[in-house]
Amino acid sequence: MLVLVAPGQGAQTPGFLTPWLDLPGAADRLAAWSDAIGLDLVHYGTQADADAIRDTAVAQPLLVAAGLLSASALGDIGAPGAVAGHSVGEITATAFAGVLSEEAALGFVRTRGLGMAEAAAVTPTGMAALLGGEPETVLPHLEKLGLTPANVNGAGQIVAAGTAEQLAALEADKPEGVRRVVALKVAGAFHTHHMAPAVASLEEAAKSLEVSDPRFTYVSNADGKTVASGQDIVARLVNQVSNPVRWDLCMETFGELGATALIELCPGGTLTGLAKRALPGVKTVALKTPADLDAARALVAEHASA
């Protein structure tokens, strides 16, 4: 059984879309999407530096566009057993599953990115990955420091979010068993109460969306559960920005559903890394460049339903 997943913010790197523009029609699609949302995706995906694409208002639409472009390049993959996305990657997953059109998904993520960037500007905040440590030790330690476990990713990784001062305190006082604290390439404390101002703008944007029920099994970040209602999925997308991502529970669900293979859309790498540790025996391919498409298509041929 094949699972298709889309990465979240922090996966972007300068120039990562450059090789994808060589594919037939890719540049035209990106140009059309750029015009639709008022953001030059081609420029940011090929020429902009790391600081420019770290901007939340840029990074989020760029990641969704990259995911959709790579999914299209993959071709007909039949019926994946499940689809999911990490954080903003959930919006990519909604488009792939037919809950939202590609254009609606990009418009929605543009609103999300702008709203979260505005919320992040209120107070200097950020996120950091804790490598190692056990949840029963790490979580109380984060609470003591006033930090939120914004991403519980499984495979020994929890991402803490909070103010710059709180993150500095974490670096100076690591929980027992944590080897490293790695600052993430994001511009705010996503999936915490700091993002609450963005919820209202997303609630308003959601009112005008044309929503369908998912064509494939959709696994939600909120609790790792499968969700069959498109309206419920969109409501979860709205609330997701100020609530933790439970990717650990998503991966548990993949295992319960019988996953045998997992493909991570562009810019792949993060989620396949987690899957290799949490889902041993599940074959993985990360779409980083078009050179990875043949390996991904081979997984599709072997593991996807007709």
C-alpha cells in the first residue's frame, strides 16, 4: 500500500525548483500560479537566497507549488492507499486528494502564509528540533520552559516552539537524553498560540472555498485519524496553524493501514527520513529532483492500487 506525503516549511532550499522547470509545461504552470496569487514562484524557487525563501509568506506557497508540480510530474499513480502532509504540506495533500482545486489550494496557502507572517512579526519567535530524548522526559521539560511541542514527529524528534528567549533557555538547558537542539529555517512559532491571529483570516478565506470530499484516504495532522469529509478537513486546516502537528500519530496510522511504500513530494527528504526510523520495512523515495522520478514510478508500479 502506497502513501503519498508532502513536506512542511523548512524543507525549502535556494534554487530547489530549478531542475523541475526543465520538465514540459512546468514553467508555464508556475507562471500561471504566480499570476493567480501575486507571488513570483519561479523567482523564489530558482534565484532567491535562503533569507528570502525563509519568509513565511513566500515559503508556504512555494512549498505547495513544488509539491503539486512534482506530483504532476510523477504521472498517474492510480489510487494511493493514503495521502497526508506535514503542516503546510497538508494543503498540498488536499489538492492531490481533490478536496480543493490546485488554484484554490494556492490561494488558501497564500492567505495562510501572509496571516502567519503577520502573526510572527508581533513577537520574535521560532522553532527548534530536539534530537534524541524520550517524550515522557522532553515534554515536561518544555512545559517548564514555557515552550510548546509544536511538532511531535515521532522517530525520536520533537520540535519545540516559543519566544527567542525561551528557545535560548532550551539550548542552555537541554532535556535529559537530547543530543542536539537544531534551530529550524522558519520565521515564527508555528502551531502555537502565537499564531492565533492567523486563524480568523483563514476562517474567512475558507467560507469562499469550493470543497469536495477526498478521493483517497486522508490522514490528518491533528490526531492522525483518517477524515472522509472535505468540510471537516478544511476546518482542521484552519485550526492547524495554532495547534500542534502530530506526525507521530500520522505514521502510526500509515502502519495500521498497511503501508508498504511512501513517496515524499518535492522538496523531499525530511518525512522519508522519519519514516525510515518509525516504519522499518516500508520502502521510501524522496522527490528532490526530476532524477528521482523513475525510482518513485517504480514504487508506484509495485505498491499502488490500479
